Amino acid sequence: MVILILSVLFWNSYLTKKTRDNAPPIKEAGSEKITKQNNKTASSLVKFEDAVFPENFFFGSAYSDFQTAGISKASDWHEYIQNIKSPLVGPGIANDLFNRYQEDFDLAGEIGIQVHRISLDWARCEPEEGKFDKACIEKWKEIGRYMKSKGIQLMICLNHFPHPKWFAELGGWENVKAPYYYARYAEFIARNIGVPLETKWWLTYNEPQFVISIPYGKGGWPPFKTVENFADIKGTERFLKVAGNVMDGHRLAYRAIHKVMDKYMSKHNKVMIGFASAPGSFYPNDPNSDHDRLAENLFNTVHTLAFDSFVGNADRDFIGLNYYGRTKLKMHLPNWKNPLSWLGDKPFAIEWVDEGANQPDGRPKEFYPQALYDLIMKFKDMGKPIIITENGLDDDKDRFREEFLVIHLKAIHDAIRDGANVIGYQYWALADTWEPGDNRFSHMGLIRIERSDGTLNRSLRPSANTYAEIIRTRKITKDLLEKHK
């Protein structure tokens, strides 16, 4: 628990982001040749071969209820969304998911998506304590049946940040009863959606680290509570209580789902439950700096491995990892006038060095697939299969998404080759979504949502065709690897 609170304090201490390009060399996808940064080959002599995925590996996608259907009025985020002036999200239509889901999954079927994750909105399902919305539950069953008709398995995620207003009014995750409220919700969803749809795949949370740290450490989301510094005893105690309750919520939800679903699923189609972790992938800004390497070690301990290690393997059937890119760290040490001032001040500051959009060829961000490989290998020996539960790129013109898909899928392939038991990949997102981090609609979708004319018409981006071909053939061809070397 102490490790988790340290993580938040480190986050709160970072300085102004800077752009630097000092990445270590990476292994070229498709070869053993060590090459230059940004995935550019150092030699024209590299030989590429098709990267074939094992038969038990699935290709998927993901999105969430509130990012595609709008915020429920019963959500603790409803007022927050109004205050940040995002009327299309809450309680507006967003992508108008509930009326146009057939279009989404017709296109997903064309791509060949095998497993699609939908994160439910707890508030929409249970708008009042203990009272579940029958129409909402029926709609999700309707959507799940349509997905199944297109050959797509549903993965249910129970939480994607917002909570019911009634839950917040009872103290949210500070309430000792919170894990039991959550387990009751999980059991109801399992019994009333999971059983009718024979749902195999489950996530108790999306990014539980952020369920804890942003609302109760950084104060960025409701209920906007913070841990100010190392001397903030009240904030620290509150944070630790929340962290413990969120972990207990996972454990109780895991057991509740298994209790319901195991009676209905065959031995050959066992229920698989985990959570989508946000572990991060950290590197020193300057590999030759002892301080920067210390920062890397701290974050790899407190952020990458801590939460997953606390949960352990007893209450999960797979390890879910969300990955978008690496983070480079730079440590700054202060000059204290008072030796005891660190109690109230920051004992040190760790800067997250932002690679930003200033990339070669106009890329929207740094591409560094080696970090995904490294992240997988950190979890390789934890004894559970691994699913990449999110990985995606915001690219409106779709110039770089094909490359992004190819090189990151190849990194996963290389990890499998080197002994990691990775069983699935889910691209975020199936369609463009509203992103709460910066209050805007993203262009991360394989499916483009036309917003300029208000029609919300759907169309496949060209990169979706590449993903479809990889799924159909279960391989990345040597020609694609050569193209994006």
C-alpha cells in the first residue's frame, strides 16, 4: 500500500514536460538486427519472414459505454461533464451507440474482430442503490446477441472510471461497504447478462490504478480529493483506504462472477476474469544518469508492478495490460535550506519527459514497440496468460495507424516467440470515442465517426483493412514488415 501512495506523490511532483530524443537502440521487428531508434532499419541486409500468430491468439477491439453512448444522468460524472462543457457526452448522444450499434458491429464483422470489450456504465445499469434498470440490461443483451451473430465474442468490463451518484453520496470507495456494493453489481450483471450471453471474458476494472489515483490522489476526477505531499496524513490515510477497498472490490467481484458463471460454462469454455491494468513502461531519460535510472527503478516498482503484485494470481485468470507508449523519466533533486523541509516539500521531483508530437515524418507521437515487448516480458513469469487489453493511436488522417498496428503486433509476436503466453490483443478503439483525459473526441477508431456534419455516419479507415488482413491470415506478412521496418 505504501508503494501505491508513493506512486501518486511522484506523479504530483513532476516538472514541466520537455521534448528530448534520447532513446536506446531497439531490436528490429522481424529480425535479430539491432537498429536505430523509431524503428528505422540500420541495414538493407535485414531478412524478414512472416510473423505467424498461434491458433489460441485472438484479435479484438474495445470501447466503453460512456465514451460512445454518453454519460448517464445517474453518474457521479454527470455534473463534472457539464462543468467542463462537454454537452455531446453527457447526457448527449456521443456516438449514439444504443441506436446505431448494428452499424458498428457490421463493420467489426467485416474486419474480423473476434473479441470486443465493452465497458459498462455502472450508473446506467444501477441508477439507484439496489435497483437495476431493466431496459438497460435488455439493451446490453440485445447488443451482445447482435455481436454474437457477427461472430464476435463480448468481453464485459464492469467499470471504466465513472460511478453511480448514489455510490458517491455514500462515500464512494472510502466507504467500507464499497466492495460489497460492487460485488452485488458484478453478480447481477453476471446473472442477467453474462449467463444469457454465455460470456467468457470479463474485466472487473479498466485501469484500477487510475480509479484510485486520479480521483483520490491527484484530484482530477470526482470526488476531486488529493494527497498534497508527504506530510498530508489525512490524504494519505484516505488514499490507502480507497486502494484497499478497490482491491477488495476486484476480489469480491471476481468471486461473484465465478460463482454465477461456472455453473453454466463448460470445462472447454471456462470463464476468464481479470482487470485491465495501466502499468506504464518507464525508461531513464539519460541512460547514463544514476538519478534517471533510479527514477526508472522507482516507477517500475511503484507503478508497473505494485498493483498487480498486490492482487496476485489467486483472484484473476489472466493479466490484462493497457499500453500506449513509453515514458522517459528525469529526476531532479532540490537544495533544502531546512533539512526537515522534505516533510512538507517535495523530497525530489521526477519529470515525465514528453516525446510529444515533434516526431519524424509528422507522426502524432513516438512509436516505441520495444517498450511493449519489455512490458510483456516483465509479466511473463507471473504464471497467468496475458492479454493486451488496450493499444491504439489517435490519427485522424490515418497516415500512421497501419504502421502502429504492424510494429506493435510484431512486438507481441516476438514476446510470444521468446516464451510469453500472450493470448490476445484488443485495439483501442473500434470507433472514435470521447476521451476524458483531455475532453475531446479522439480519432483512435478503426471506424471513423463523421462529426463535422452531425450525421455520425460510420466508415472503415484504410488501416482497418490491414488489421482485417492480419486477422484473416493470422500473420503479419514479410512485405508488411519490410514496408514498416
